[in-house]
Amino acid sequence: MVQAYILIQTEVGKASVVAESIGNIAGVIQAEDVTGPYDVIVRAQADTVDDLGRMVVAKVQQVEGITRTLTCPVVHL
């Protein structure tokens, strides 16, 4: 199992709608709107890195109102 944080910038005023929409995507553990340089932070999981990448590109990035994403895989050192 691979987990990652996805940091999301949205259009002005769209953070809560984006977080709610992303929260309904399979594999998303948590999606919260926040303040700071990013508007939404998501914790997601998938079976493989490839599956995670497909979820981000095919599902998360397709949510209306998103302007940019940054995916940060969790590592265990």
C-alpha cells in the first residue's frame, strides 16, 4: 500500500467545494481545506505508485476548480 499527501491550489473561493468533491473519490482517506500556500490537503492511498499516479491524474486533477497539485508520497525511513 502506498500513501501520499496531495497539496492542492484552487481557484479563489473553491477550496471547500474541491475538498468535498475529492473526499468522495475512492482511495482518498481525508480531504481538508486549509489556509496557507495550498487550499486543500488530501491524504490518499493506492496499491502501487502507478495506481496512485493514475488516481491523481484521472480523478483528482479532473475536479473542477483545481489549478495545481503537488503529490508527496509518504516514505518510511
